[in-house]
Amino acid sequence: MVRNLAPEYPGQPLRELLALPLPCGGRRHCGNCGVLLRGALSPISPEEAAFLQKYAAPPEDFAWRLACFCALRGPAEIILPEVAPATANTRGVLPDYDGSSPGSHGLAIDIGTTTITLAAYRFPGKTPVKILSEMNRQSAFGADVISRIGGDREALHGCIRAQLRDMLAQTNVAPGDVSRAVVTGNTAMLHFFAGLDPAGMGRYPFTPQSLFGEEIVWDSLPNAKAYLPPCVTAFVGADIACGALGAGFSRGNSNILLVDVGTNGEMLMRSNGALRCCSVAAGPAFEGAEISMGMPALPGAVDRVWVEQGQLRWHSITAASQPLGAPVRGVCGTGLISALRAFLELGSLDETGAIQPREDDPNLLWGENGPALWLTGSGVTITQRDVRKLQLVKAAVAAGIATMLDEAGLAPGEIERLWLAGGFGSYLDPLDAAAIGMIPQALSERAISGGNLALRGAEMLLFSRELREDAQRLARETREIPLANHPVFQEAFIDEMGFPE
């Protein structure tokens, strides 16, 4: 949608006026914060122009600019990306409301590193009256958790509180009518929400100020406190404890593995009644950051690639306001994973991840640095450096799974169910993930896309206070597997850098 902009003073930086995603924290390293603008803008510097070369032709009268470079000298207009509408989660069964205020409202909120989702309910009804999803405005401070931990704590706290106030206003639920609220997220996101100092999580021994599992005062709600579910460790947060509730970890004794694939790959396994967890530093590549033409899963992103009758095919996300065949802007995480699978199948990539420089390959484009993989007809390319980035993060996830299996003494085939969760994991095709060696082949047929399991767990806690003890027990009984010096992880990480033959 097009939005009018009026700077507070001539020369105001665009990033001060709007909380736009800045994947590298505004340090002008990546060139992935492109926006469409027209109006009174600052001139394009040679440094910005070099980054802009990768962007497709803009719509008439608009120009591509980078949010970290551009300043407004007067009135302007911006085309804001349309976020796909959020849908209610279908995993897990909501318990009956156990409160004493029927007719009041409840809020379940998942603060993700990339996306925030809010679901509003009118008790005792189990259908949300409103569900909203927005890009986390903290993206302006950096794409990943680590970059934000080192940022301005007060600014990050104010940013998240202001965004949640705005989202609450969109629900048309009066703040005074809210009698319960549950706010989940990873450990760092809950620190920012609560206003606590996360600095201890940025240095060894990575000690958070709190692991929560408590209610706190939220100044936006005069008649309710916000319950923050328990975190397991500094890097296995309340989103995993809630996801475990949503995936049924508190019921039965089957062997289950939950993998939340995102900037911080968190894993939780139940085997023979024991609970184990770990986290791997996957980085923001799955969200499109640090990739030359990477972007979030927004309109204009290639989200799926496949081979049909020997030819490369691709699909892009199209907004309701876009015409069919609108130009693509880049490629998101699921598109990257499926593209690697397709290029391996076509022989454009070998098992080491090296691009094969065949002059007659229609899926290659040649430049100063040699060949790049080309999504034919789209203008989107994947460089050798991009492939290496993805090999690192997929190897980290695969090695984490291998270590968890080794600790439990299980073979992949002994896992009865693999839940793929998180904003990226929910849309990941398990067959694509297995084809590039990110998950074991034996698990691809047992994998389930869980949707936003963290939100589902938060919704369950919203309806039932009794379930808080289940969440506390899950967090209390889960043993963390440190990976930094784990011999199995180190060996598996090296082994999993390549692709299956």
C-alpha cells in the first residue's frame, strides 16, 4: 500500500520516520533494505547506487532506495509491503476457559525475532475475534537476536511496547476489557518486552537476567497482568516451552522432536520420557538476510522452486493488489532451500556446493565473479557466496539434530514425529529439507508443519491457568545439551556441510 510521508525536518533519515527492517542493523553492509519511494529525496550516493544495481525495475514514478541511506527533504510517498494475513493455528486443542470473567477478552502474543503475532479472544469463545501479524519493528535494530542484545535496551523496550499498543488498537478491544494476557517469545524478546537488561546473554557464560514463568505489570492493560511463560535457557526460550505444549509434549511417551527453524535454531526432544534441548546459531539467512537477493516471505519473493520435465520452475508471492506476473524482488528462505534442491537435481550444483561452470547451462548467469545460479526469467540470482552461507546454516541444523539423536541413543527412524515450527519452519517443505541434508531422510515422511506452535501454546495458557504448571515442569525437567564443544556436533557439522549424493 502507498503511504504519505511528511518529515519532521528537511533531511530527516527515513529510518527515523518509519521502523523499517534493516537486516544488518543499518550498518550499510548488506543492501537488503530496499524500499520504493518517490518525492523529495536525498541524492543517491555512489555507495548506495552500487547496492541498488541488484534491484529489478521499479514501478512508474517510484525509485528503489535503501532505508539506511535515504533521507527525506520534503513530502514523499512509500510503497509498504503487504504482510500475508495471519490465520488461526490448528495445532493443539484449546482447553475450556477456567476464569471467572466471561465476556472479557484475552490476548495471546508471540514476539518473534522477525514477526509478531497477536490473537484476541472473547471468553469463553475459542475462535479468535481478531488475529494480527506484523513484522517486528525491532528489525530496524538488526535482523538477529545477537545484534539487538548489543543495542539500546531502552529503545528496544519502547519499540516493542509501542508496536503492541498499536496492534491492540487494531483489534478494537478496549484495554480495560482485557482480563488475561500471555506473551511468549525467545528469552531475549521477553527481556526487551519486560524492560530487563539482556547484556548477560551476549557474553559467556550467557546468563539471562530472568527465565520468567511469572506475571508482570503491562502498563497498556489496567485490569490484567501479562503472564510470561518459562524459558528453558538463554537461547531456548518460552516460545519452545509453549511450542512443546502445542505439540503435545506433556502427553504420552512417544519419541518426538520439535525443531524451531529460524535465526536461532531451537530444538526440543522427548525420548523415553526424558526431555533434552539445544540451540544452534543458524543466523538470519533463512529469513533472507545476508543473502545477496534475500528477503522475508513478503510479496515479490520467490518462495518455491522445482524442476518440471527437466526445466526450472518457480513461484513468487503475490499481494492482492499486485497483478499476476508482477516482477519479483528477491527470494525468501523456503525459496532458497527449494532452489538448492532444484539446482542439485539439474547438476548446476555439485555435492560440495560448488556451482558447475558449464557454458551451456541455461540456469547460470555469468558475471565478473564467475557464474551465479539464475531463477530463469525472474532476474533473481543466487551467488556462490549465498550457497556457502546456506550450507553453513543447514549444516548447523543437521548437526544439532544428529547430536540430539546421539544423546538419546536413537536412530532417525526411531523418531515417531518431527514438528517443524517457527515463522520459517512452518512453511518449509520437509522433502526439500531432506534433499539438501538439513533433516535426515528418514524424518521427511514423519515431519509435520506445526504452524505457529508458540502462539498455540500461549493460547492454551491463556485459557487455562492450570497449564502453567505443565509449562513450568517442561522447562524445569528439560536438560540442555551444550553444543559449543560437543564432539558429535563438531564432527557432524563438518560432515553435513556437503549435500547428499
